[in-house]
Amino acid sequence: MHPKISIITVTLNSEKTLEQTISSVVNQTYDNIEYIIIDGGSTDGTLDIIHKYEKNIAYLISEPDHGIYEAFNKGVRAATGDYIEIIGSDDCLCNYDIIRQVAECLDGNIDILSCCQWAVEENTGYQRLLTNYSARNKRTYVGGMIPHGSMFVKKEVLEKYPFDESYKISADYKFFLSAYYDSNILIKYSDIAVLFFSANGISSNIAVCEEDKRIVKELRLPDSFAKDNRSVWKKNVRAILGEMGIYSIIKKIKDRLVLERHQCNNRICRWCGRGV
């Protein structure tokens, strides 16, 4: 099988990071990729960067939208691939052969291929692996999002469960749970790490908790599937330690003991300090 894979990047004023993302896609060795960029009406140099790679971009639209999930849905509607991957404008694929490796795992019967990804901390350059292990056994799964940027999803699944645009942060979690408990959808899990993901997201713990609770209620899932207040408590403790100057010391020690230094061979990488 030689499936067509549509890769969607949603962006808004991302001139500092976008070229790394685009370069990681357009230099892939796999030859059946459709690259789609949905821009929210950028006013910085984002569009200049995009136009540098115009010949490698199958579809581009730049117009204001009402949020990231509306932009996701625009990209899905434009896609013509067998499978769709959505990666952020501050993330990048791990290497230039990774989509070929993914394509070898797809056989047409799989509706969603869930892979792993690395979360890279912007300030330190250290990374940790985000896995899908928690969801592999439905009997023991008690909620929690698995890496979304490293999912390869059939277009018809994303059409059946479009991103709910009434959410600001957690519509990808709602999509995953909806598909996960649909008995007609086959999910396969892989240990392949596909993506380097910027760990410096915009989500606040409190907002995520509130949206997760709403998802659990709408999908009629157990309360355990909503993040509890422990994450909020951790955030408050972290803030107190930060004011005392202790948190930064603890974090440096943890980084050296637990995490690993980011490294890759991509031509453009801000974490390696190459090509930027």
C-alpha cells in the first residue's frame, strides 16, 4: 500500500518557528504527501516564509478564523489524502524518512494510527517522550489525552467526528474519546516517535480541567476521565517555589537526571541551533 498522507499545519504569526516545521515536511523521502497550510491571517513574516515553499504546498488559505479548531476543520475539508496528520507551526517531524516509516504501518484497514512524539522544552532544549501506552488497554484506560500530533487518521473519521469549534483547548481530546469508543473504528498503536512537539503550549491547567469536565459530561463518561484539581494544585505549588527561587534549581536537576538533550539531523532546528 502507498497511501496518500495529507499533513496539515495551522498557523498564525509564526514567523519564528514555521520554517522549521515546513522544512521537516517538504524534505520527506516519502513521495505521496499532500501538504496543507491554513493561516489565520498572519500580519508578520509568516506568509513570506510560506511563499518560499509554495511549490511544495498543495493547498494554502490565509484568512481570519474563529480559533484553531475551525482552522483544523478547514484543513480536513481541503484534504484529499487517505490519512491526515495535523502538526503545529512550532513543531516538526523527527527526520526526513519518518512518513515513509509510518506509511509502511498503514494497510487500509486501520482507521487511526497512533504514534509517539517528543515534547521539547524551549528554554532548556531537553525532551521527554509522550506515549500512547495509557490508551492501549480499554479495560484499564481511565482518560487522558495521547499525542495528537502523531496520529494519522482517515479523513472519513475526521468527517464523522469533526473538531468541536465551541472548545478552545480540548476539542482534540473530545475527538479522540469519540473515536476511541466507536466500535467501528480500528485504532492501531505504534512506538514510532514521529514528531518533536514544543512543550511551551498555551493551555492553562484550569481551563483544560473545565473543558475536560464538559467533554466527560457530553460523552457520558466516568468522572475519572476529567482531569482533577491535582494539576491546578501542582501549578500553584510551582508558582510559590518559583517566587522563592527554588523551582528553577529543582527543574535543572530534574532535566539532567530524567530528560535527555534534544538532537536531530534536520536541516533547520532551533533547538540544535541549526539553520535558524
